[in-house]
Amino acid sequence: MSSTTVPSSTTVVAKATRPAQRARVGVFGIGLEAYWPQFAGLKERCEGYQARVEERVRELGADVVSAGLVDTAQGGRAAGDLFAQQQVDLVLCHAVTYATSSVVIPALQEAGVPVVLLGLQPTRTLDYEQTDTGEWLANCAACCVPEIAGACVRSGIQYDTVAGTIDDDERAWDKIAAWVRAAGAARALRRSRIGFMGHAYAGMLDMYTDFTMVHGQLGAHVEVLEIDDLGARVAQVTDAERTAKETEIREMFAFADASTDPIAAPIEQEQLDWSARVAVGLDKLAEDFELDALTYFYRGVDGNESERLGAGVIVGNSLLTARGIPTAGEADIKTNIAQLLLDRLGAGGSYTEFYGLDFDEDFILMGHDGPGHLAIAQEQPTLRNLKVFHGKRGAGLSVEQKVRFGPITIVGCTQTADGRLKLIVGEGESVPGATFKIGNTNSRLVFPSKPADFFERWCEEGPTHHVALGVGHVAAEVRNVAKLLGLQYAEVR
């Protein structure tokens, strides 16, 4: 294909990423059985407040498992049994009025998942001189929360606390919404199927990963694949399938002239044909093995079929990533997990590394060769033909793009000395400015601290050299996912 043959310059919006599974959230209100005969109408008011909280949680997109208003230890045990039976991802305990902690702890012990203690009042303030005891108890959301928090600590139960009002409280409900979104993402991770095709990039010790650790700590399934699994499917691609995929590629990407980089060249039709065939094969691979994500790398030898396959996946893997099946090169399954997490939070998750620190303009340039997350690109992504993939075998089409300008979050997934998975998070901004034209994704990112300070603090956490880059500030959600999954967490500013 001539380098002057370019698709329309109109920006193409990639298909939306897969939404996270709906979180299954156990919700119960608490009160004290002794109050009901003492204060007429109090129980009914508390039940009404609890129903409103459940309604709002449903509006956040959760499947609510309601245990109603619980006022005895026996009721707490029954609520916990219900939550366990329904396999809830998270429990919200609404302190509608005072209740003893003995009512709450049995429910949480049986549920076996983290809890958010909600101290949500029906009103912002009271007419204190005119408020009687019954009215106070109907507004007494704060009274027992410290007691329950202390009992959770002593019982080894993971908890968080949200205080505020049932309605008209953006701060409180933003925090609750972050928990609901995190619970959906955690559910998706626990049930995910991650393909691992090929082998680690030799010598990158941070890429070496124990699959049993992934199964054991996340619940995710790792499907080990051969490069031949892809090759067999590519060999079966029909001309009609290849033509349809080429049309999709032309609509999605701008085609670049050769840049001043000596390893770049004009795009040829033969390369486009091969990338389209491999992309169809990748679609079939993902469908046949029901993949939610794909980690890959294969070196190949002397231009053989395996080398050509390994070099031809970038376009197809970018298309997979854009539709919610994130892909990570160099066999980095840990970063693939971080990508999947960000994607299910609706933030994207592009495969990225540190490219350089700019000390004059105070930004960090970050990107990577290989697939980009097309759904979070600032403008129409570009295909560039590279005669050499630096540090790798093969040649072919590569993706060049910037991540959307505005708030961003980077998430690294690493492993501690004792074998635990750990999430490392930083929030910043993607800003306009010149970047490389070398067939790689790359973006200018600004973080709260100076580039050298941020980079040094990041390295203190024992990271890998890759991260997932997503749009929006979602550190709160990622932190909550770490709590839900029992992973270590660090935030760098």
C-alpha cells in the first residue's frame, strides 16, 4: 500500500470496553430490639430509612442482597448466612440507630468479606432543644459505629467507615459508589480467564510469575496457550474475514508516512494483510478460550512462522484491548492484571512503561511498543511500519497514540519478597505536547511531585518496569479492590 493512501482523518471512537460485572452487595440495617416497644413508630421509621439506602445502592448499579433490619444476635447470624449463601462481594452495614456490636459481628463473620459501616443520618441537623429521645434515636446513626469498628479490629474483620446523610450528600455517596465499583471489578477479576501465550522475555526477572500465585490470590484462571494455538487459527482465516478486518483497521487507524526514525518505513499492503489475518486469529483465540485478557510474547527464530506471528499481533491486540480484552506484551501477566482491573473500572488500561523524565518541563514521558488501548486515545491512533522492533525479533505494523488529556491513573502490579501480589498506584494528568514518532504509545504525564521525586518514590515500592495507564482518577477504587482481594497496596504522590 502506498504511504499516501490514508483513511479519513475523522477520529474514530473505539468500541466501549466491557463493563464490570454487577457487584453483589449485602445490605442490612441495625437497631436494638429493646427500643421498639419503648418508642412507637421508631422501628417503622428505621425500616423506611434502610429501604431508602438499599434503593440508592441499587441505583449505583449493584445487585442488592437485603437482610432487612437486624436487631438481635440471632438475626445477625441469619443475615450472615444469607450473605454467604448469595456469595456477596461486599457488605454495607447501615447503623440506622444504636445496636450492640454483638448484633453485627456474627453477620460479618459469616459473610467473610469486607464491610463498610454506614453512619448515614436522615437529617443534617436537629432542633436540639425540641428533640425528644425517640426523635434522637431515629437520627442516631453515629452512636454505635465506633463500637462496631473496634469489634471489627479485634475480630480481624476488614472494614471502612462512611459518615454522612442518606440523601443530599455527594461526599458520602461518592465513597459508597467507589466501593460498589470496586466490588464489581473485584468480582470480574476473581472470575477472569487470562490467556498466557508463549514465554517471558528472557532476562526480565520482574516478568517471571508463578501462575499458582495468580490462581490462589486472585481466583483468576490462567489459560496456558501455545503460539501454535494462534497459528492454527490464523491459517484458517478466509479472504472475506481478512478483508472485513482490514476495513475495520482502516476505519480505526491513521496510516503514517515513514518518520525520520531510520527504523521506520512506508506501510505496505503485504504487512496490512498479515496484521489483518493475525487480528482475525486473535479474535478466534479469545473467543475459543473465553479470554478476558491476554498476556503474550514469543521470540521465534530466523523469520520462521512463530517469529512472524509474534511480530504480527500488535494491531489485533490493540483492537482486542479496545473492546475490553486487555493485552500485555513481554509476558507481563502482572501488568495484564492491572490493565484488566482498570478496564473493569471503566478507566481503560494501556500497557506502559517509563520512557524518560523531562526536568525542564516537569513531566514523565510514558509509553510502550506494542498494543495501545485505543478506546482511551486522545486522537485517532496511528499505524507506523517498523523495520525493526527494538530489542525483539521481527518487524511490522506498530501503534502510535497518546492517552486522552486530563486526569489519569497508573497502576503497577508487582510481587513482594514473600510472594504476595501488590498494587502500586499514582494519580496525575495527561498533558498536551510533543512526543516521539517511533511507532510506540507515548504520553506526557504530570504527577503531584517533581519527576525525579515521583520516580524515586515509585521505585521504593519494588515495582516491575511496566504499569497500566488509565483515564480518570480511580485510586480510591483500586485501593478498595486491594482490600476486597486481600492484596497489598501503596499510593505514590
